[in-house]
Amino acid sequence: MCGKEYLWRKKWLLVPIMCCLSVLLPGCETDPPPPFPYYSEPRQTCIDLATVAVVTSKNYATEHVVIMVVDGPRYSETWGDPEKELIPHMANDLAPQGIVGTAMYNEGVTRTINGHVALATGCNQDINNSGKDFPARPSLMQIYRKMTGAPATDTWVVGSKDKIEVLANTSHREWKDQFLPSSWCGTNGGGNGSGYGSDAETVVELKKILTQHHPHLTIVNLMDPDVFGHRNDWPQYINGIRTTDDQVWEIWKHIQTDPEMGGKTTLFVTNDHGRHLDDVADGFISHGDYCDGCRHINFFAVGPDFRTDLVTDTRFEQVNISATAAELLRIPNPANENLVMWELFR
Ligand SMILES: [Zn+2]
Ligand SMILES: [Zn+2]
């Protein structure tokens, strides 16, 4: 173990000690306990980038990672539905091939850009949700390119929502404008400011990108459940969940038939956030607070290094996905290595 890593681990040990101390401090005992788990600030899981030096030496069959983010369905209409009525492909075709997580949470801010940034950078960040700011930390895509010397077309940000393009850069002084991934976001892939596109168009483009470039790391946003939820259009919200279920299945089949990506790709399917429970605020129409509906999200993973036909109720959060993706791609882990979801591995 290198010195820096050891130092960092010692610092990490201080966290539970400090938490215990704060509980024991007089004056705190009359405060009602916050709903668990509650963080007044997005919980910081990321480590000092200067200490990011340890790369796994393990050999994995995975060479490509795709993170699909379905924007804003509720757990109760997806994996939380005992019948899984709206996600037949996920439940019947994909689940036997991979791992379903029943306790995945957004532990930061339950809005679109925040959820995506946690996944892409391995750090929860309270960031502007309108696409006005870049993430404070470099993305896995940038780290991948820096580590491997891969061209821009080897990592992608693909999204129906134009603002998702902010994932393709960072405000971090040492990483801004460097090792940027390619991006195709919004109307006709026009990028931030072009307006929302359509999931159907995004899927067509994604398939083209996968076929042409066989990227090693891709993060994808599909938006329909969120968009129709905000319009208070329950039938179209439900339809959006069904459609994105179809699209995830279609993409997985496409990957498996690709000569370079088939059998060598790990797919994660998750959400940026959920939506309010029915008895919170305006219910399924909105999201953004700390209610369980907003925080409890989907998790599914499938790939050559993962177990199959497994359902886990271990509590995870979005940055666990970033950490696990970094591990599989053998790049420095921007979250921290203790966050790798080891139980998923064969
Ligand atoms: Zn939304
Ligand atoms: Zn809520």
C-alpha cells in the first residue's frame, strides 16, 4: 500500500469517530434526529485527486462500460412494483443475466444534473440544475482518456436533454478543457442550449456511435419519464417507463451483437433521481427533496465480470456505480476504492 493511500485511509477512519463525537456533544440531544439518511450538504465521498494513484492490477473481461440513466421514474412504478408491469424486459430478459439492486439511492440532491454528475464524476455535488455550470470534478471519461491516451471518440456523453452536455467538461482548474469526451446531447445532438431532443432519436444516435466507435465509456440520458411526469401526464409518464425499458433492452441486444463490444461490455442501468411519493408535495409530478420517492432509485448491472441472477438489498448510492466502473476500466478511482461494489463481481 503506498504512503498516500495509507494516509487517506487514516483520514477516512476519522469520519465515524467525528460522527460519534458530534452525537455525544451537549446541546445536540434535543434536536430531532433527521430522517435517515439525511445530509444537509451532499455527502462528500470523493478523494483528493492528487491522491488518485492506485489502479487495480486485476484482469477483467470488461473493456467497455455503458451507464444508462433513465431520468426520473419512481421506484414504485419500476422495480418496486411486485408485478414489474412496466419494465418487462428489465425484469424478465435482463434480470436473469445480471444483478438487481433493491436499495440504490441518490444521496445527494435529487435533481437531474446533480444525479448525473454524481454518476459521471464519483462525487455528489450541489450544482446548478439548468446546465449553467460544469461539474467541479473531472469525469470518468476525462480520467479514462488521460490514463489511456484514447481519442475523444472513445468516451461519450449522449443525452436527450441538452443540458446533459455539461458532463463533458469540468470547472476543475487542472482538468478544464482537457481530455474531453465526445458528446451528442439535445435536439439533433446540438448540445447545451439546443433544447430537449427525443429518446427515440437519442437511441438511434447511440447505436450509431456504438457501432462506429465502440467507445470504452459512455454515459446516456433518456428523459421521457421525467418530462411527462413534470407535465402531470400520468399515461405518458407510464408510457415513458415502458418505452425506456424497451430501449434499454434494445441497446443491450445491440451491444451483444457488436463484434467489438459483445461479451466485453458492462451495462449499468440507473436513475438520476426518483419522484415524490404520492403524499409528498405534488406527488409524481415533481422531485428534488429528500423524500424516499425522490431518493430511492433503480439499479441493474450486467457484464462479463458480474454475477448473474442476483438480487441484492445492500444499500448503495450513485457514486458506488462510478467507483465500480472505474475499477472495471482499470482507471484511477475518483470516488474511492472502498466504494467499489465488490459483491457484484464473480
Ligand atoms: Zn425532473
Ligand atoms: Zn420527494
